[in-house]
Amino acid sequence: MSFFVRRSVSHSDAEDMTQEVFVRLISSYSHEVENVDAYIFQIAANILRDRGRKDMVRNAEVARRNPDDMASVDVFDPSRILLGRESLRAVSRCLDDLPEKTRDIFILYRVDGLQQADIASGYNISERAVRKHIAKAFEHVMRNLSDEGLTR
């Protein structure tokens, strides 16, 4: 559920989507999965992506039926999208500069939403070491984004 809530999904929708993760997990039980955690997160990401697509279609249909009622449809400003893409590319470049272990730990924590304790046990290191890797990556990204003028 926290995976969905962290991605700005309402609590009730997160409950529904979590339920769907379990339904899909049970329905795909016929084959063995090497990394169950990664498999579950991939299912969750797919559900989130599917929900986003359905919302886009629904919003497009609302806009088609009621072109004067654009308040119910999120309109994306092209310059905002471009700035977001540039920021994402800058963050990606920053992460590429980091040592592989630091980058992977940062992504597991900030993007995948794994708990520090789970990451620590997966890498067989202390939680304190995980926090240091996360802090190092965060500081590196923020410093580089600041140098590029992409932070406030």
C-alpha cells in the first residue's frame, strides 16, 4: 500500500490497488519467481501504469463530451513537461556518476520505496551504511541540480 500512497494515490485507491496486486500474484502462481519482491513491485508498477492510462482515457472522454468543462481535466503545460523531462535527464546523469552500489541503494529507497532495513539485509550491510549511501547520493544529486539551475 505504501508503494501506491507514495505515488499520490488516495488511501482507498491504494487499498484497491494492493488487493489487485495480490489477485495478480495469485493468478500467476503457476510459475516460479526468482526475486519475489521485485516481481511484486513490478506488478504494482504495472497496476499503477494501467490506472494512469485509464484515467487519461477517461479525462479525454470527458473533454470530448464537455469541451467547455475543462476544469475536470488536468491540462499539462508543454513547457512544464519539457522542464520535467530535462530535470529527469539531469537526475539520471547525476545518478550515473555515482558508484553502482550507492546508486542502486538510492533507487531502491527513493524510487522503489523499499525500507532501509530491507535494503540493508539485501546488501548485508548495516542500516547506518544504507543511510550514508542515500545521503551521499541525495547530496550529489542536489549539488549537481543546483549547479545546473534546476532546483529552487
